Amino acid sequence: MFRRRFIQNIALAGTGSLAGGETRRREEVVYRVQGFTCVTCAVGLETLLRRQKGVTRAEASYPSGIVRIEFDPTLLTDKVLREFISEMGFTVAEKA
């Protein structure tokens, strides 16, 4: 079920970014994420994260299971990012 929803979201997302513009404040978090089964999972999660308002950069690595996110803390919180990743069908194991 989660995988199907994740694939549907990737298809709807396309390759563009809606984050837009520069932000004034930036923070970075690095998470260990469980549930990547292929490189497409990592690329898809990157794409979906980049579309979130306030995310300025997102990088995910399938082999290492690491997701690095740069964001505007006035628009997003650690909790919101973790919940979003969980909604996409992955598990945030811990901060790396």
C-alpha cells in the first residue's frame, strides 16, 4: 500500500522543483532511512522532498540509506520532515 502511494506521488511530482527562491535561514538534518529497495526509491524521495515548501536541498543515497535535507526552519520542523518521510513509506531510524 505504501509503495503504491509512493510510486503514485513520484509520477505526479515530475522532475521540477516547487521549493523556489532563496530562504533566509537554513538548517540541515541528516537521517538514516530504512526501506530503500532500489535507487529509484532514493531519487523519488529526493524529488518529493524538494517539492516541499521550505526545502532548499535534498539528497538521498540508496546504498548508505542516508537522506540529507537543507531547509528553512521557519517553514518546516524536524518532526514535519520525519512525518513526511514516514508517509512516503520509509522509516526514519535516527539522525546520522
